[in-house]
Amino acid sequence: MNAGDVLVNSVAGVAAGFVGSMIISLIRTPKLLDNDREMELTRARSIIETQTARIAALEAKPARTDAEQHHYDFARTAVEKHGDAGVAVLRHLRLHRRLLFSFTKAPPSPPGMTTETHREILNSLVKSNVVQMVPQTLPGGYEYTYLLTPGLENAMDELLY
């Protein structure tokens, strides 16, 4: 073998190695890119699931404390006992915050309800302890102020609206 043959064989060997390396790279590169892409997608899905769970936890209604649950149960029982008329009176009271009855005057009643019926339902709600009646002695008679029992406002808002 002479130097020209060695040089030609060397160049041919290098060229064949280079072409072979290129062919192998062309075959392997898409698979490697797909593997990288799949790993990135898996990581992105994991982040999305974590953030979705976090959002759901933040949007979830917080659980009531024992006291809040007691007030809610107490108010729910009274609302169920007094029916639609009781709901109308409680909504009316919640809207006005306090209702003042005296010998000479009475507050407006809920729509479609007489003053007598309004007062009877209020007195029944007083017996159920969801409404308080505060009497005050005045010259010439009494004045009665009806208001929602303190602590039940949030429970009533939840039940009435």
C-alpha cells in the first residue's frame, strides 16, 4: 500500500464515520426530543394539578366553627318551625334591623301581612329565641323593640337568602 491509498482510505473512513454518525443522529434526535418534550409535559401537568387543587381549596367554603354550627342549627330549626310567614318576618326584621311597636305606632309589615299577624309571628319567634323583644316603659304605655338575637345574624343571612 502506498501513501495515496492510505490517504484515500483514511479520508473514506473518516467520511464514512461522519456520514454514519449523521445518520445515527438523525434517527436518535427525534426520539430524544420527544422524550424531553414528554418530560416537560409531565412536569407541566403536575404543576397544573397542584395549582388546581390549591384553587379548589381556596374557593371551598370554610367549615363552620362549633359555635357557628350551633347558631346555624338553632336558626334552621326556628325557620323550619315557622315556615314561609316566619321567613318573611325574619327577612323584614333583618332588613330593618329593629322593629318598634308602641301603643300609638307600628312599623310597616311585610307585604301581604297585617300588623296583628306580623306581631303574632314576631312574638312566636321570641318564644323560639331567635328574636329578642326589649320592652320599655313609657308614660302612657309600653314600647317594644324587636331585634334579631345577637350571634344569629350570619346564620340567618345564610338561611333566609
